[in-house]
Amino acid sequence: MAEAFLPARVAPGLQQEIEQFLYAEAALLDAREFDTWLTLLADDLHYFMPTRRTMQRRERDMEISAPDEVALFDEDKPSMVVRVRRLNTGLAWAEEPPSRTRHLVSNVRIAELPGGEYAVRSYFALHRNRLERDVDLFFGERLDTLRRAPNDYGFVIARRTIHLDQATVLAPNLSMFF
């Protein structure tokens, strides 16, 4: 279970800069600009979505799977490049025709780390619509490590851990990016 996150106060300019980065990332994903989105991922990226279990209150510390247990995603930058290349072929059956998505980001909390990195926690809602009747809703929290970068967006994502609120994923696939 994620421990409480009590960030130090950050300057309003930094808060806005990081929020704008997250909003720009969401817009790229929703516009299916996956090649540009890849440029926002650090070469040493770790993209991780552990599973969630429904546990009794006394066992809440076991609600989220550990790093050495099963995960829905446990990827690095090369595997993300392969996923995007596959989507671009038009042969990825789970995304042909492509999904329509809307990423909403809120409750952005920031803590400065050494070396120009930032621990960023945010809540997300992801709406996906595909074909005529396929609708999936995902809610959760993202724990990101952002690093300053000399690109048009000012940052790259070095680490992303995604905690879905759902313990059971009812979607037919997880072909979208969080």
C-alpha cells in the first residue's frame, strides 16, 4: 500500500510546470501521438503496474503486489518502443480500429528529489471507447519520477508506477497507456 505522501511546498511555478507536462502527456496519448509520447520516456524508464488484491483491513499492506510478484505491466523503454511500433502497423488486433481515450489528471503532488528529479503523485481517470459499445473506465494513482530534460516538454518520465483502484480488470485488454 502506498504510504502517505506529504510533499514539501514547491514553488507555484514548478507546480504549474509539472502539471502542464502531465496535461501535455495526456493530450499526446489521447491524440494517439505515440511516437512523440515515446520521447517523454527516459532511456532508463521503468513502467510498472502491480496487481491489486482485495484484502481484509488487517492485511492492507499486501493489497498491492510486490515488485517480485505478478504485475499487469513491468516494462522498460525498449518494450514500450515495441508496443508503439506494433500499434503503428495497424495489425494490433486489440487496437484496430483504434481506441478513443480521454486521460484526466488531478491531485498533483510534488516532492523535489536530488539531481533535478521530482517525485510526483497524481490521480487519473482514463476513459476508453472502442467500436460502438466497448467502454472501459480506469481510475487510480500514478507515482512518477520526472527528470528535467532538454526537450520541448521540459521533463522525461524515468519511472511510473500505476495503482489501479480496480482489483479486477474487466476490460478485454490493456492495450492503452496510462
